[in-house]
Amino acid sequence: MPKTLDQKTTLAVLLLLTAMPAAADAPLGVYRGAGCDGLRKLADFTAWFGRPPDLALDAFSTESWDALTSSADWAIGCWAQNGLPMVFSVPMLPRTTSDTLADGAAGKFDATFQHIAQTLVAKGYGRAVLRIGWEFNGNWFPWAASRDPQSWIAYWRRIVTVMRQVPGAAFQFDWCTAIGRNALAPDTVYPGDAYVDTIGADVYNQAWGDPKPTPEQVWNWLLNQPYGLKWQRDFALAHGKSISFPEWGTGTRPDGHGGGDDPYFLSHMADWIAANPVAYHIYWDYPAPDYNGRLSDGSQPAAGAVFLQKFGASSGAAP
């Protein structure tokens, strides 16, 4: 059942809502799941939100090379039924392989990325945003750049070159970090301005510490930490690029480190988006096993109220 606000929280949210302006008109997307499942689940988000999102996010499988290719074919075909502008997350390596970043840099997988690019163009997505090897500065994906930084750079450049060479391709390539330093300083593996269109960051409301940090402390950390939000903005400005947030959200984690139903985070993230050159942003409205950021089911009423005020149909933001 959707949660309801207690009297104290209701008053706090109402005060917050009346004090803040609507967010700027950067295109707003949503993640609701993969392929045809995600497409089908857009309807309930749209009903809650009051209008369709401007774009959507999907990701191809990391299970194997065959799964990567088949999931790309499936997902692209599904979204083509709707024609919604898309951001597609493209793995650099699957989980079940001994292949390396150096293999990729040497051209071993060119045919896979050529096939994906050809499929995108054929289905009307020749101008899609492609988020290659996202969150590369972490250690949780098989393409972690810390394993071989120079090969990671060379492999990124090779993928971009191969995909651009497909007739009809006009893709936008999003170089997307996980917010913060993590396993590697992200600027040490920047592929170069000629190979990047947007400087992205995935931003989730989560924190560690004892005692648990306050919402104000968490936001300050997201903003000011090394390779945090201010770094992303300044790095993009120095390279003449806009910024993006291909994944962002508040919610719960199974280990208890999620920020939960947090209107403070929602309000400040929306204001940051409004104040900066954001090409697009995508809310994680999905109950993933490792992070449940769902708003559209009413399970986070305080954060949801702020989201609707900032971005919804009645916010004044352009659809």
C-alpha cells in the first residue's frame, strides 16, 4: 500500500513546496525496466506524473556476448514501437568472459558494436545517446577502468569510431561516472573531447557513517567531495560540454544505506539541475534489488510530492 504522510511531515513538505520554484526545462527521462517490460510500465509512471517523460533509459545485458547482442536487438526493437528518445547503456565487456579491455582496444569486438550501431540506425535511433561503459570509475562492472586505464581509453575511442562509421549514425556519447572518486579518479581516463559529447554522473541518495549523516550532510558531500557534483560541472565547462544525470534517485538499499523518502535531496537535486547546463536527466523509478528508487507507486510520498512540484505537468516545466 502507498505510504501516507504524518501531520508533521505533511507540514514540512507543504512549507518546502511553497518556497521553491519549478525546475528548469532540461529533458526529463525515467527508467522503468528493460525493453518491452520498461515500455509497458511507462503507462503507470505517466499516469502518476501527469505527462509522458521526455526520454527513457535502457541497458543491454552484461551476462555474455550473445546476451548483450540479443538484448540490444530486443530492447531497440521494443522502444522503436514507441519512438521515445532514448539513452542506451552499452556494456564494454560481459561478466562471463576472460576477455579484457586490451582485447577490445585491439579490435576484437568491433563487429558487436558495429551490429548494435546498425540496428539502432535501422530502427530509427541513429541519434540516440549511448552511455558506453558507464560507472567505469567503480569496481563493480567488468569494464572497470582501474584494471587497465590506458586500454580503457583506447577501447572507448575504438567503440566510438566503429559506431560513428555506420552510415546514418549521429550518436551522442555520454562519458558517465559514478559520482565521487571510487576506485579511480575519473579524469585520468577521459578519452578526449573528440570522443565525448556529454559528461554524465550517476547520483544516488546514499551514505555511510555512524551516526547516520543528515540529509544536509549527505547533500554537502555529494556536492563538494572530490569528483562530486561541482567537479562534474567544472570539468564539463573546461571541456566545452554539457552535463547529464543518466541515473539519479532517492530510495532504499537492502543494507540500510539508502537515503529513503527524502524531500531535501529531491529539492536540492532539482535545483542543481535547474541551475546548470544539463543536457538531460533520468530518474530511477525502479525497484532494483540493490536500490529501490520508485516514486510513482506512492511509497515515498514526501519525495514524490517534491518531484511532482518540480517536474510534473503542473510545475510549469515544458513537456
